[in-house]
Amino acid sequence: MPPLDDIPQAARDVPLYAAEQASPSWLRRAAVFTGLTLLALTAGGSVAWYQTTRYSTAEFNQPFEAMVNPPGGDEAEPEATDLDRAVQLAPSGRKLLLGHRAFDEAPAEELVALAANPSIRLRATAAAQFEAMAGAAAQDGIRLVPLSGFRSHGEQEAIFFKLKAERGQDPETRAEVSAPPGYSEHHTGYAIDVGDATQPGTHLNTDFGNTAAYQWMEANAVRFGYELSFPPDNFQGVAFEPWHWRFVGDRNSLETFYSE
């Protein structure tokens, strides 16, 4: 193998031109071409040695590819937008509609009724953790009340379209405060709407964010596996919902909301 600094015959025979006979831009292009030629010859002579090591030919050529096609050029990928991130978060094979992700209904056999309100059901683990959270809050003088849990696609369809018609809202406006059927976290059996039993006038509206119950949950819900689904200025474009919380305290619930 020739020395790494050996200059090929073709390069030695290139005539030298006076500065006034070639523009600076031409000289720069010639220098780049000659340099890349030397690099390519050097790389070709060294690939055989690298192939006897843990490096593949492709890995060895990466530095040269970077020199020929440097990153950050005109073809660099644009920065991801909030909508791009929302789509990436959506479950595999699912769609995004008006800022909401699609969800399957929880199997009926996995749902259990809450002790505080048997008409409200959650998945067993989410229900147990909510009961534990409500008990801990009560010890601190806070009375959490469950307002809504699991909803079927049919129930969500009635809520979405009926209220949209009653209030004369277009789909985009309605979607800011209520998910379309098939796209509600309530379908999963992991989402629950919570209120302050001492302030029923704040149920299901942003005034709940000013209650002691909300402040307690903001500080303590994470200990029970719950998190706020739609905080202020969330990337999905859904209005702030201080009452809407979701359980992410086990593997299945975490994958439901965060799988790519």
C-alpha cells in the first residue's frame, strides 16, 4: 500500500497557472477536487485494513460522505412542528383528528365501578389508584369527587355532536373542549374528570383550576400515577382542562398515551 502522503502521478502532472489566469473561485474548485481525489484514493487503499477490524466499509466512509455532503445545507430537514410531534405520539396506525388522537374502547371486563359513584367506571388499576388518591386527599381536608370516567364511542358521539348543534359550534371550535367520537381519552378507561365536592359550581370548567382540590392534585397526583391531560398551551391545541386527568402509572397505560 503506498504511503498515505504519496501524490498520484495525475496530480503531479497538473500544470500550475498564474494567479491572473484563473479566478479565485476556479482555484478553490480545483483545490477541492484535487483534495477529494486524494481522500478517495487514500480511503480506497485503507478499506482492506478496516474490513479486518470491527468497522464496516460504510462506517469507514462516513467521514468522507460528510465532507462531500456536509450537514446543515439547503436540504436539511425542517424543525418538527407541534402537529408533527402530536402525530408521532399517536398510536401506530392511528390518526389525528382536530388535535385529538384515536383510541380503542377499553374491554368491558377490565372496567370496575368506583366506590364513590358506581356509575363511573375505570380500568381496575386506575380505579384503585384513584380511590387511594381520594383517600389521601381526604386526610388533607380535600374532597375529590369523580365526575366522569369511561365512555363508549357512542356516548362520546352524542356528547360531541349534540352540544356542537346546541351551541352552534363548528367542528374545530367544539374539538377545543370535547374530543370527537373515537378520539377521546375516556375511551381508554384511564381518564377521569375530577371535581371539588365543596365547590360544585366549578365542575367541568376552568374555575376548577382555582380550587384547593386542583392545587392538591397538581402537587400530589403524580404519586398515584395520574397526570393532567391538557395543561395550558398544550401542543395538541386543546383548551386547558384542569378537571381532566389520566392514569399513566402502569405499562399498558403508558404505552396507550405515549407510544410512537
